[in-house]
Amino acid sequence: MKGNPPPMPPEQTKNSMKKNISLIKRFFPYLKKHLGTEALVLCCVAVTAACDIALPLIVREITNAGVEDIASLTLKRILGICLFYVGFKAIACLASYCQSYYGHIMGIKIENKMREDMFDHLQKLSFTFFDNTKVGQLMSRMTSDLFDVAEWAHHFPEMVFMTVVKFLASFFIFASMDWRLAVCVFAMMPFMIILTKKTRTKMRDTFRQSRHQVGEINARIEDSLLGVRVVRSFTNEKTEKDKFSKGNKEYVKIKNKSYRYMSKFHATVTMIDGTMYIAVVGVGAYFMHRGITSPGDFTASLLLVSTLLGSIRSIVDFSEQFSRGITGIERFADIMDEEPDIIDSPDAVEITDVKGDIVFKDVSFSYVKGEKTILNHLDLHIPSGSNVALVGPSGGGKTTLCNLIPRFYEAESGEILLDGKNIKDITLRSLRSNIGVVAQDVYLFSGTIRDNLIYGKPDATEEEIIEATKKAGAYDFISALPNGFDTYIGERGVKLSGGQKQRISIARVFLKNPPVLLLDEATSALDNESEKLVQESLERLAEGRTTLTIAHRLTTIRNADEIIVLTEDGIAEHGSHSELMQKGGIYSNMYSMYAIM
């Protein structure tokens, strides 16, 4: 999904129609659920089309009567015809209302279902996908792309059906008047298709590129606004403005190209439009001069051509929407075709009464296959209820090791066992519900403190919430807030300090009450006072649980049951604090350096 998608090569251009049909088939299951509504809408379309075609026939009747027998054209007859048409038009207006209302309701329901399916699918995709995909791109696909699909879903069947009805009705009416006139009109249609085919393909390419660029702009906005404090602290507002301006100019460039192709398309159709009209005028006038066509037939032919060309103009106006809709379906399909790397195995089971005994057997892992190996044939045993700390230089694989336990990433080889059972044979939901994670970068959702606390246990009682916050050392500062637990904390908890956010995240894990706990540098970004409070909370949280702690502040892990020194070469040392200090190895040197600092 990176970079601007290139134009379609010639071999793909040839298969453009085939691809469109394939995408429509991909979309059809969403439309299939609303076939009843679609049938009603198409019936309404048929009524409005019939009303449009009725007018030329009425004019033909009146004109022929006026030319052949003016006495027969009485006031009563004229009033009768006019009242009939007014009544028919009233019914057509009601049909037009139903067509528009129920069609748009159907479109929004389809959009809603597609958005739900995409969101549900995104929840299943692995971290590798999100590591390589910009959130702005995903937002663009879930909002503007699917809106275009909804508009397409509503208008495309209507437009096709109306065009078919008007074309067939017009052809038979023309043929009934004079088949030669019908041939003259409809023989020009293939030329329009041939002349516009190449332009329509190029329009499709540019719409796909513009949608991609909208995603890039969204990503740029999101990145800049979320990092607004960093931007201003470095006084880099101009840099951000320049980056945004560059992306915006690229979007204008792409849209410029798409509008050029669209204008060519309109101009080509307008040329054929005018040619068809003058052909009917010229040929019809000649036939009337020769007595082949009556004045009524000639007048009706002009009105029918006007109705027919109006339908063609509607298709031209819809061509841009069609391209956007098909592009939206294509980008929707791209996401839905992404397969999650990590799924439940067919024989996966739920686990209960977890003790927390964790074993790594000959585990190897790299983020990109064939590139640098982060963990290489690692063997490790973490007994249930033990407190194990991971230390070592950056890049040694500490965070990676922790991420493999809840299967955020999948080990390339080897086995990871939880209570003697391979974690691949445990359902993801069951596995992760028994693991609590407290990270350095705390993520709090926009909302209240209560919303964030009960995220791991939606049915938590007030007593449970209060107890969890007391254990996490958060109750006092929450109670001091104007609205207590119902205080709004802003996006990502921006209204709270680092220590407060961390204690709320710890309280959230207390409520979840998992038997396995992963602490990833949970205090490294805090000041000394906050670190002391959070460290006390973490020690209470770790009691009776299997705890794996990643720490850079080595004083916080002195009481760990076992300390593992992990380097790029694997486990270099392991033992208690006193044992490792006596060895005088890597850990001893690291601790001495930290103490000096």
C-alpha cells in the first residue's frame, strides 16, 4: 500500500471490462440482501421512464390529428390528453420520490454492512499488516471509498435499467414509425462506445490514484495532529505545512489529470449527441419531404431523440461516479483479501485455570523472512508464579520475546508452551484473555476514566473498580478530579500526567486479573516520584502471577526471581541479582554503569 499506484499497463487495460465484472460479482452479495428494495426501486424507474416516453407519443397524436383532421382536435380531446398526462406525471413524481428515498436507504445500509465487515476484518489482521500500513489510508477506505460505493450501489442498477428501458422503448417506437430512422439513430451508438472506451479506462486509473492520495493526505494530517506537541516544541510548523502542501499539490495534479480525461469523455459524447440530433433532423425532414414520414412522426422522433440523449447524458454524468464506485470496491476488496498471519488452528481449544508456566523450545523469529534474525533457537523456562526480568542492549529481542507469548507475532520455528500446551493450539481469545500487558507507551481511549478502566471487564461493578484503582494507587488522584471516575481525559489521555495514565492502565489490568503479566518498560518514561508510585502498584499487581518484566532501570528488578540478560547472540547470562553481580559479567557492568548515572 506504499507509494502511488502506477497506471494500468496495456495488458491490464485489455482486461478492464473483465475486472469490472469481477468486482461487481464481488459486490453482489451485499446487494443480494436488498433485492426486494431494488425491485421496488426499479419498478419506480420503469414508471418514470414510461412517463418520459409517453410525452413524445402524446405530441405525435396531437400533431397528426392537427395535420390530418383539425376538426377532430376538440377542446375535450385536448383536455383529456392533458389530464391523462398530468395524472401520469403525478404518479411518476411519487415513483421518483420512492426511487430516490428507498434507493439511498438501501445504499447506506450496504455501506454500513461493508464498513462493519471491513472493520471486523481489520480486527483479525496481524500486527505485521499494521506495521506496513498507514492508518490514514485505512480511514480513507472505510469512509470516503465506501460512501462512493454506496452511491454507486444505488445509482448503477437504476441507471442501467432506465437506459435499457428507454433504449428498447425508443427503438420499437422508432421502428414502428420508420425502421430506417431507427437504424440511423442507433447505428451511431457503437461509435460512442468505441470512442470513449480508452478515456474511461484512463479515468479509472486516475480515480484510483486520487483515492490513494486522499489516504496519504489523511495519514499526513493524522501524523501531524497527533504529534502537534512535538511539532511545536521543535518549532517545525513550517516543515509540517510544507509536507502537507506537497501532498496536497500531488492530489491537485492527479485530479487535474482525471478531470482532463473526464472532460474529453464529455466532449466526445457531446459531439456524438449533436451529430445524432442533426442526423434525425436531416433524415426526418427528408423523409417528411418525400412523404415517408408524417409531421407527427417527425415531431415525436425529435422528442424521442431528446429523451434518448437525456438518458445518455445521465450515463455520462454517472460515468465519474461509476469509476469512483468501482475503485472503491477494488480498494475494499484489497483489504478484505488481506489474510491474517495469525489465526486459530482448526483444533484450537479454550484454556481454563491457567497456572502460567511458560516454555520456549528452540524458538526463532525475524520480522521479515530472510532478513535479520531477532531470536535464534531460544530455549527458556519461566515457572508459574515466578517473577522473571529481561535486560540487555536494545535490539536483543526483549520486546519481541514478550510479543510472541500472546501471539502478536508468530514464531518462525520452535514451540511456545503455556502450561504444557502449544499456544498455537489455544484459541487467540482464550490465550490473550489470560495475559495482561502494561507497556511504556500507555494507550488510553478518548472518553472517561471509567470507560478506560472497564475496557478489560465491561461488567465490572463499582466496588471492583474502586478496589482495582486502590491497588493501582490511582484512587486518590481520581477522587480529587471534579467528576471523579466520569472525568473526560481527552484523546489518548492527554489531560493526565504520565504517571496517572500508567496507574490507570495498571488498574485496568487489575480488573482483568490475568494469571500471566507482561511488563514492557512500564516505568522508564516516568519521573522519580511517579516511578516509585507505579513501581509499588506493579509489585502488588505481580503478586501470585507469572510476571515477565522488561526493564532499563535495573534497580526496579533487583528482587526478581531470575534475571535474564538477552543479547543479539541469545541468552548471555541468567540468575538472581546477587548471583549475576558476583559473576562480574554483562549484567554487573550494566548495573554498575546505571548506578554511576
